[in-house]
Amino acid sequence: MLMSIREARPSDFAAVDEVEQEAFGDHGTLVVNLIHALRPVGSERGGLELVAEDDDGRVVGHVLFSAGLLDAPSRLVPVQVLSPIAVSPDRQGMGIGKQLITHGAQILGARRVPAIFLEGDPGFYSRVGFVQAGDRGFRKPSLRIPDEAFQLLPLPAFEPWMSGTLVYADPFWTLDAVGLR
């Protein structure tokens, strides 16, 4: 299967909603609502939205990186939060998610973003370089996030003084989309 990864366009949004709904099942509506609420925040604060497209032009994967803040002792540090990511159920297990994350990390690294945070399965995300953030001295934004699920991918602009508490953008709180359920 040939595939290309590119930035999402408004003409992709309906297909993105479909991929996310299919991938997240019962939680799909919440995830789609979160995406819709985070897009304006991302466009204002350096977010990134990518899609994976198969050789027939079908959107088969999606990832959203949105603005967050690291409340470090000396100042607030703009970071990115990876959430959500989804691959069409008929294309899962083919490395599409890994490619979306890797491509996004390269773009954000070139933009001098110091780190990407997420909450998710360490078994999957460790394969693309994420480490447990709590083990590195970071504090999660909510007690509802399991310690092992709170993860970090330091990028080239990361500096050792950057530590503290991750602060999610408002839509995560407004939609109660914090913590794995």
C-alpha cells in the first residue's frame, strides 16, 4: 500500500471525523468534539494536524498536535500535546500511526517545539521514542491520568531546566476529555 502524509485541509475534516469515530467506537463522538474544539486553539498557537492518505486518496489516519503549556519554575514553556491519533480499523497494524507521529515530531522539531506530551499506551508510544514523563520529573495535568500513561517525547530544542506541570488547553477540560477511561 502506498501512502502519503500531509497537513490536513478543511476538505479532509469529514473524513477525519469518520476515521476517528470508527477507531474510537463508543468514545468517537467525544473525540470528534475534542478535535473540533482544539482546531482553533491549534491554529492560533502552533498546532499541527496531519492525515495519512492511501494511494486512492482515502484518508486512513489522522493525528492532532495541539498547544499546551509546561508550567516550569522559571516561566511557561509552549509545548505540544498529541491527542488524538487514529487509524482506520481496516488499516491498523500497518505502521500508519507510527509514521504520523514520526512525521509530526520532525515538523514540530523543526519549529523548535521542545517537547510533545500525551497520555496513552506506553507499549505503543515507546516504539516512537516516548518515555514516561513522571520518571523525568514532570507532573501530569490530572490525577485521572495513570502514571505510566503520562508520556513525553523530548525534541532537539528541549533543555534540562524545562520541567514542571503540563497544562492542557481548555477544550480538554470543557469536554472532560482528560484521563484514560
